[in-house]
Amino acid sequence: MNTKFRHSEIVILPEQMEHHNHGYNQVVIGLSGQTEFDIEGYGNLVCPGQGCLVTADSEHAFSGLGRNEILVLNIPVSQHSFEETYGYLQPSYAMDRVERLFDQSSYFHLDTQAQNLINALTVEMTAHPDDLLLSKACTDTLMCVLQRHFKPLASDRHSARLNMDIVDQYIIQHLTRKISVTQLAGQVFLGESQFHLLFKNQTGVTPHQYVLKKRLETAKQLMEESQLSLAQVAQSCGFSGQSSFTQAFSRLYGMPPARFKKNNV
């Protein structure tokens, strides 16, 4: 990424893949859409609530997938670099934090608290893009909280298993909408084809079949525990209509939802 070496900035990545390296550390956090990164051969998708650490001089490539925005924090690697670039020295404890955080390049998830903070800061940055003091304050604030609120995925680099808790959480949160394989793959920093293969090997079903079963399990629970009509249940679980819901439910449970609901009144 070409920068004027601001502390932090909001960037839109081009769809064409670009490659480079630079002599400073970088934190990249997804704000909207999807972006694709490859850091020294370790490629993954970065979606909102996710990010990556790029250590100084690491070869990396990046591109945007459609409309996208990322937050980029540029972090010098030494006291000398800070003074040369920004004209001031960092406290020694701040440099210690930088060194610990950038032990190696990695991808990470952010918890809800950190995401809310980032959303608030980026609103201010968008409203005042030329405020360099605000840019510095945003970087300092995020560096203070990042180590406590992110979950690194470095240990998953060579793993052959998916974190199904993350996948399940995304499915439940978006059950009323259409859920694509690309969206699920992005939650665990994988390309679509690699995710599909790992998913089928681990669960024995395709991602589409898995999501459908989650929809039907939730629908079954709603019919047992609520007074919603069948049309309302179908809508709540992301079905296009009551007819498609009835067909899918009957195939899985051997009876139409109307009979199931009547038997559980």
C-alpha cells in the first residue's frame, strides 16, 4: 500500500493484486467488504472484525474483492524510526508492546468490544481525514487495546481443522439471510475452494447442506417453543417461502411442519 506514512488511514484496495514490502510494521483491520491478503505465502481473506499483522520487510500481496474498506495502522520498528518519521520518541513501554505484538506476521479476529471501538474511531477519521493528531490518537488507542482484544490465528496456519464455533456463530447470527460459502470461508480466513474441501472432510456434508440443517433445527425449535405461524418460522430461518420450508423440513424429519407443529401443541 502506498502511504504518506500517516499513523492510521482508511484505504480502499484495488481489485488487481499488488505486491510489495516496506520497512515498518502494519496492522490491517477489515471495515467493510472483503479483502484478500498473502503474507509470505500465507493467504487468507480479511472481513469486518478481522485483520492481519504485517511485520516489517515481509513480502505481501493484497487486493479488494468488490467494494471494500480497511483500516491501516503504520508502526515504525524502532525509536529511531519513530523520531525520524514522526519527529518524536515513543516511551520504552510502548516500544516493548510493539515488539511483542509484531513477533511474527499473523491473522486475527477481534472481539465485539474492540470492533465497537474501531467503528467509533473510524467514524471520526472519516469525518476529519486531514486531522493528523486524530490519526495518531487512533493508532495509539488501538495499539493499547489490540493485544488484549484480538485472537491470533498463527497457530492455525498449518491446521487441517476448521474452528466450527466461529462458523456456527456466523450462521446463527445471519440465519434470516442468504449465506454463501465465500462468507463462511471468510470467517476462518480461507479461500472458497480450500474451505469447501476442509469443511466436507471435517463434517461429512457440504457447507450448503450444513447451513440448511441449521435452519431446519432452528425452525423445529421455534415450532416447539413459540406461537409463530409456519410462514413466520420460515421467514425467521431464512427460507424463501413456506413451500420451500415445508419441502426441506419434510425431507429431513419425515413429516411436514404443520403435522409436527400440531403434534407439539
